Amino acid sequence: MLTNADIAELTAFRRDLHQFPEVSGQEVDTARRVAAALQSMAPDQVATGLGGHGVAAVFAGAAPGPTVLFRCELDALPIHELSDAPYRSAIPGKGHLCGHDGHMAILLALARMLSRQRPARGRVVLMFQPAEEDGSGAAAVIADPAFAALRPDWAFSLHNMPGAKLGQCWLTDGPVNCASVGMKVVLEGKTSHAAQPELGLSPGLALARLIPALGALGQGGPLGEGYRLVTVTHATLGEPAFGISPGHAEVWATLRTMTDAPMHALKAAASDLARAEAAAAGLTLTISLHDDFAASVNDPEATAHLAAALDALAIPHQTGDLPMRASEDFGRFGSVPGTKGAMVYLGAGADHAALHNPDYDFPDDLIPVGARLFRQVARAILG
């Protein structure tokens, strides 16, 4: 059980983390502070440096049994926070505007509960994952040689969800988050004097054709197996000067599908389109991929464990707006051989500021709710 003192201390810790956000791949101090907090709860093992700055704590039972992993995220966003809260971000241009500070507090609350009563059998692994926001963290953790000793049979996670009533949940099996990848297309020609554009090679017309053509490859629509969405997020042409005919252009686009299989075809179609435009204009082409998220798909058995825990705690749940177009890095844990995974979405309030908004803040009332939910799941599987 969590006491009132526990909740007060965890809330203070969450708000302290909120003041000092670190973005993907830079979570050095956040990881250090989490590891120190975990050590005070006497876990059987604390592993650090997983996939970069990841931290994991292991609480083992007396008898052999399965391994159950609960995951949260360490990283914040490169967004300037707009808030009057006394604990608002002290780092200009960075903020915990997705609630990962609250997710960390939930796992630390679970650690307190496990420190007082270990599972009867098996192991609980609390995974504080780096670099969720750019899609690289889960893959890096799984690829880390140290992960083999922690490989779970079950993996669970939650994400707070503005738009859902406070404390209520969205849950379903099957796809819950889309696959997505960022594609950066660079077109290189040759600069010249603006008075003599014929002496150079401008990528301007190719860029102008490429932007609407990319968007036409995926225009959204209802979520389903054939769903494809291409969003042009950035474009640049030449230098901000009147005397230079441009020689360089870039267009950035996010490609999105509901499941992983159609993504391969969408990437190929976008790449072929860029190659054709570059070849027709005599331009040099470079294509690179970034922020690569696999689809997140809830396993039916893992989803059933979450649903049973919600029912046992009398927490209302429904399908809500699932699946959703946004991407989530957790899906890679479910693709680990032998692992069954599922994520649940915990309501942050019907009128709460949206995720990634500059005025977003995690609702502290969700800390004990999330911790009790995870503890119920662990108890049902491990005793």
C-alpha cells in the first residue's frame, strides 16, 4: 500500500523532475536521480546505462517464475513550457510536456510497494527507458547485451491520456499506435548569381513538385489496415538572400501507417518519387530516415491481464479513441521473442491540455492510480 507520506514524497519528486527536463539521448541527470531513488528501496539489482541512459530495477520472488516488465520513459521534449507553476521547467526550450515525469513517479511508487512485499515468484523488472520521443530508445535497450538477462515474459506500460476522463482508462487488444518514420530528402544542385540562374542548377521546381506529390501518397482517412498518411513537416530552399540562385533544398515528411507491413511499401513509394524528381532535374539526392517507430500492438493475453486488474480495482475502462494515429516506442518490447505486451491509456481529464502542448502538466492524482494498477497486474501473474 502507498501511504499519504509516500504520495506526497512521490509528488514532490515528480515536480522536481519536471523542473529539469532532459531530451532524448541526454537523460544523464534524470537517470542518475532515478537510480539513486531505486537504490534506497533495496531492489535485488539495479542496472544502468541500458541502451544509453536506461535504468532497470529487479525485484525477485522467492520461487522461480515468469518475468514481468513495467516500462516508463526518462525523456522530455524540446518545447518551451508555458506555465505559472512554481515547479515549471528551469531549462529554456525543454519541458516534460508528455508526462514522462509522472510515468517515472508511478514506477517509483510501484518500487516502494515491491520493496515492502516482493512477488511470491518470478521477477518484476522496472524499466526506465531513454529516448522514447525519437523512437530510438526501446530498440537500443533491447539491443543492449545486458537486456538478455532481463528479457521479460510479459511487458506492460501506460500513458496518460488527455481527452479521457481523469482516472478512467482506454484499453483494447490489437493495434493501438501507428507505425511512423521521418524521411529527410536532400536535393543538391549548384548555386549561381541570381542574375544568371542559367549558370547554376536550382532544385526549386523539383521541391515544388515533390511537396504535394509526397502528401498525395498518403492522405489519411479512417484507421485500418490500408491507412497511409504523409505529412510534410519542413521544407527549405537555398539561402535567405536575393543575390543567390539556390543550389540546395530539403523536404522533411512523416510517413504513417497503422501496422508495420504497409510502411515498407510507403517508404519505397516516397523514395521512388524523390529519385524520379531528382533524376529528371539532374540533381544529387540523399534520403535518410529518422524517428523510426514500429506499430504498437497489444497482445490479447496481456490486454486481458490489464482488463482484469482494472476490473479488480473498479477502474472504468473502454476502447475510447483507440487505435490512435500517434506513435509510441513501447511496441518494440512486444516484438521481443517470447514477450507478450500491452499498453493502457490512463485518463488525464476530458478538458486537460493536450500532450506536447506548451501548457501541459501531468496530473499528480494519477500517481497512486497507475501504481496500484501495475501492482495488481504483478500480483495476478506472480502472486
